[in-house]
Amino acid sequence: MALRKHRWAASGVAILLLQSAVAGAIAGWPAEVRAQSGERRFSIPAGGLGEALVAFAQQSGMQVGYLPSVARGRSVRGFAGTAPPETALRRLLAGTGITYTLRGNAVSLSTGPDPVETGQTADATALAPIVIHGEDGYFGPVTGFMAENSLSATKTGVPIAKTPQTVSVVTRGQIDSQGARTISEALRYTSGVLTGTAGTQTRFDSVYVRGFGGFASASNFSDYLDGMRLLWPGRIAPQIESWGVERLEVLHGPASVLYGQSSPGGLVNAYSKRPRFEDSGSVELGAGSHDHLQAAFDFGGALDAEETWAYRLVGLGRKANAQTDFYEDQRIYLAPSFTYQPDDGTRFTLLGSYTRDPAASDMATWPAFGTVIRNPVVDIQREWFDGNANYNAFRREQANIGYEFEHEFSQAVKLSHKLRYQNTQAAIRQVTPYGYLEGSDHILDLGSIGFDFDYWGISSDTNLQFEFDTGALAHHALIGIDTQHLDNVRHHGRGGWTELDLLNRDYFQNFPHPVLDTRLRQRTSQIGLYAQDHVEWGDFSFLGGIRHDYARTREHYDYLYDGTSEDTDQRDRKTTWRAGAVYNGPNGLSPFASYATSFEPAIGADFNGKLFKPTTGEQYEIGLRFQPPGTDLNFTVSAFDLTRQNVSTPDPLHHFFSIQTGEIRSRGLKFEAKASLDTNWNLVANYAYWDTEVTKDTNAAKVGKRPVAVPVHTASLWLDYGFDSGNLEGFGLGGGVRYVGPSYGDDANTLKVPGFALVDVSARYDFGARNPDLKGLQWSLNITNLFDKTYIAACADRDSCYFGQGRSIYTSLKYSW
């Protein structure tokens, strides 16, 4: 699918390029552009070795350990430039007579032959009484499971320890270790996040964050990529390919100050794999359950000797069947990117991706009677198809192209600007059960729908970062403007009804197909102005931000079946803000507290024609982080009180109309522990408690009840160990358990869906560990739901329950260089 030409896109690009040009004309101005990918930017002055090692750890993101006697009395010539961390370390230690052992993200130093002269880089004995911790790049790769920085929380790369809001990061290492093949799967071991409620479907990545999302809100799809939302009009969300992702960041709670309209529960932001100036690559072949076949590649490096140009090319092809009969899962994905870096203070990266899904499995929908509740006549099986094999179909093509530009004007100011254009075309043909026929316990009533979508959007974000001091206060301030525009054309219709006898299933019945007799032309736009200041005063950090948004939605309906039409034009504006504080104690304890608000435009009007106000949210949160000094071990516990207001509820006086009197409250606790111990152990442990309740509604029966599909308790534990010596050298083993507590499947809370616990395991072997000729070759095996437990993931109502994924086995052979 080629990217289409649009007047709006051309004018949007011109306007935003003009923004960059105007900002770039401001002379005399940030601070360090933090490292990305495997390359890091170093500026280590000549001087004592101890001071130089502290600077190296901070700038490389690595852990450096050594005996005091190693650094005593030694000095270095320093090093400045862009290079992989090991190259920078080698040059820094040249002539000192010190060797190093490099294992993962840890470096141990000892005295011995010069590593440059001898070429020996990994023969020393690991000694680490003194340990220096650096920072990971704010969206670069991280060794192990634990990241110390997040760009999503502040847009400035402030360390997580200094951020007064709960943030979770899923690294590429964790994604690979757990064998996650979708964003939803990658989030399964993240505290405060629930995925998989929509069963085994692979079309979208639907998530709950702090009790909001999934069936209750279309805004909680995983659709933030590289700090900007992938725009979509509802029903057909774009999907982010997990193979092209370097890391996932979850911001728990309202995020409107930096991102505009968003769910009060939080957001999931994925960061793309980016070019590196270090040559590298990998090719992977895999196979698994349901005839799953997959091939993927990822390679890149510098394009010129001066290392000003770099590239990366990521791709994947997949063909598989699904757990449900007649469904398939097919994908072609290609993501090229280029970086131009003429100097240390300027970087331009072009990012593109194309995804084609000829088919993707949907969620098989079944009534509670026969799944959650025993039906003595028929026992519904999880592999049964719920549609019509002659009609059910799905296809989607999506293309994105955009860029990111950063420029340092001085030691005090940095400009960041990004823009992305997207185009998606999709079609759905679906036959769906609507419960049993009246008086029957084995014949389902089926209805059919059809949708054709063609939508494009353009989004941008431009900001300036300032670093300055006012007395004892150190400021990292941010001011910016972001814009979104979405243009959507949709044809849809509902059609003939048919039946499905579960005792004699016929999936090839003839029935009148829907006529796509309704056309919607929808245009939405938003512009937001925001400002933020992160202030450090001794061991205290304070964060404050404010934003004002202007949003507009225009809709034009053509009802082709009778020649009528309808127009709406809705404008909204909203101010949101947040404030918080953190104390970073010397013992590794960091208590924090924050308050934040959010908004989402609500489209429509009440019976009197009054347009709906935006749905709003507010959160109070307190928490405590603990990272024992000198360790890659982090604990976070937080408590929150989150309320969503102006929720649309049915108007009791006027049928088919709604009024905004609803309110939902979510209170809870979240615990998360992550550890990367030595180079062998990785640990993730999570627990979340959600006390969610409908506090206001026009239906009195719903007040005091829990929203559907939201459990009270969720917990998970994953442990990974790699052998680096002995007969098992090269082997790695991992295993985990996930628990999701009981939930309700109806508004009145009379249908209780049982909870479930699932076990996942993994194994891997590095052939090069004991045979240098096979360096880079690795085999892996991942099994989810090891004991093949049959369970209902969730119910949206009594006619819509979804089976969870059964045992799934996937094995792959990967070669990296």
C-alpha cells in the first residue's frame, strides 16, 4: 500500500517544518544529548582514573566495579566522541596497565597487561568492592530486565528514581526472554496492567491500566509509538509489531499534561528499534503451535567511515493458524530507519514502517451459559468457531513515516521536534453470536456486520528544554506544542441474521450479507500547549506541569439507504495539570507523592442538544521506591485513588440518549520488583490490588458494583537464570506464574468469572559459549500456559465471554553478529 497524497498532510508538514526553522534560528542555547542505541556520546576529561570511571559509568549506563588499589594514583588522557561503551572503555584505559572483564552490563577492573596492547578483553578476575552505576539511554537497549530511565514520564529523560509517578519499563531483554510475540504478551508480567481479556485475538493489543480500559474504554489500546499516539477513529486500531520494539514504557495514571487526550488509567508507550553506528545484525527462524512459521531479521550499522550516517532494517514474516478453527494469523512487517548525526549536538532520524495483515484472528464470542455456567445440553469448546467461514474476514494495511530531530544550541537549551504521517486501510466482515434463541439452550442467534476503513493522520511534537539554576535550585524545564489531525472515511452496515446449532455446527450457511449503506466522514484535530519544570534541591526533586488543549471533531453521516445525512461539529478545550515530589535518600529509599489530571473528548449530545463535556480523570498517588546502593535491584510500592468523571450513562427519561452523570472510582495498591543480578539472574515480581467501583450512574443497580472484567487481585513472578560456567555453560532457563483473580461479567455483578493461574517456561542455549566457531548462534524455546489450562479470560456481558489462550509452544534458531 503506497502512502496517499493529501493536501492536509502536505500543509501540516510545511507548518511543522516552519516551526523547526523558527526554533532553530534561536541562537546561543541543552545539555547533553543522551545516548541512543548501542552508541553512546562520551565527554570524559583527562584526570584521575576514579573520577573518569564515575563519568564513564554515568555516560555509558554500565556498572563498573574495582578494588580501591586499582584506581589509586592512576590518571587517564580522557576520551571524547561517539562510540560503543566497550570501545570508549578500551581507549580510556589505554596505557594504564588495567584489564577489564565485560559481562553484560557489568565491568570489573583489575591490574594486568594493557588490554589494547594484548587484545585481551575478558580474562581478568571479576572484583567489585567499589561499584559505580551508570544510566541506561532513555530509549536505548538495556542489558537485563531493569531500566533506570524513562523518556515517557517527563519527555526529558529524568531518571525514574526522580519521577513522582509510577513508571514501569519492559526491556527488550525481558521481551526476548519471555518469548512475547505481541505487545499484549510483553505486558503480561507488568504490575498494574491486565491484558488478554479479549481472548486469543491477534488484531489489537487491548490493555487495562489501573482498572480502566479493555471493554470499558477504546482509549486503552497500546497505540503510543515513540512518544506520539497512533491516531485511529475507533473500531479498527493500528497495531504495533513487537519485533520492531526496543522497549515498552507504562506510565501509570493520568498523562494528559504531556500527551493530551488519554485514559485516566495511564498509557503504554513503545519505542522503535533505531539505527546504531555499531555494525550488528540477527536473523531468526521459528516455528510453533497451530502451524506457526515465522522468519525475522534485524541488522544495521554505520554507512560511512566518518560515522555520520547509520541505518537499520527490521523485518518479519509470519503465517499461522489460530486456536479457534477457521482463523489465521498472517503478517508482513518492514521497518527501515536512518540517522544523520553531523556533530555531537545534532541528530536527525527518519523512521518508517509498513505492516500488512492479510488475516488476523478475532475473539470467539460465546454466551456465559455453556462456558462460565454449565450447560447440560452442550459444552462449548475453546477451539470452536463462532462465525461463518464464507463471510468472516479481516485485512489491514498500515504505513507510518516520520522523523525525529534534536539539536543542542548550547549547554543550556535543546530543541526536540518529531513528526509522523500514518495511513491505514482495513476491512472487517464478521458474523457474531448475540446469545441463544429464545427458549433454546443450544441454538445461537447470529448477526452480521461489515466495515471498510480508510484513515490517515499526521501528528507532531515540538519542544524546547532548558537547564538553569536559580540559587540552590537546579531546573530542567520544558515548553512545547503538539498537534494531531485525523481524517477518516468509513462505510459500514449490518445485515442478515442466521443461526448456529451447537449440536450440529454448520459454518457454511448462505445468508444475506450486509450492505454497507452508511458512510461516515470524520475529521478530528487537537492542539496542545504544555509547560513543565523538574526542579532538584539537594536530595529532593519536584515536578510540575500544566497544559491547555483545543480539540475539534466534525462528523458527516450519509445514510445511503434513504438518502438522508447528518452533521455534527464539536469543539472542546481543557486544562490539565500535575504536581509531585520525590525524596532520594542516601540509603536508596525514595518516597514520592503526586497529583495528576486527564481528559478525553466525549462525542455526542444529550436529548436537549447540549454537547457532551470531556470525560475527566484525577489521581492522588503516594509511593516508595527502594534500590539498595550498588545493586541492580529495585522495589516500587504505590497506592492510588483515581476517579473518572463525566462518564456517559443512559438517559432514564429519553430512550436512545445519554447523559453525563456517571463516575467510576479505582483505588488500589501496586508492588513491583525487578532485578538484574550479576549477569546470571533476572527477576520480575508483581502484585496489584484494584478496588474499582461505579460510584454514580443513572441505573441504580450499577452503583456500588465493579466494572466488568476487572479483577481485584493480579500477581506474577518470573525468574530467569543463565549458566556461564561448568557443563551447562551457555544454557539459560526461565519460568513464571501469572495469576488473575475472579471478575464479574455483567453490570449487576451476578455473573462471576473464576480466576486462573498460568505457568510459562522458557529455555535457551548459546552454541558459542563452548564452541567459538558457533558464536552468535542461539536456540530458544518458549511455552505459555504449560499445563494447557482451559479458562475464560473475561466476559463483557452474559452473551460475550472469551476463552483464554491454551498451551502455546514456540521454538526458534537465531544467529546474531
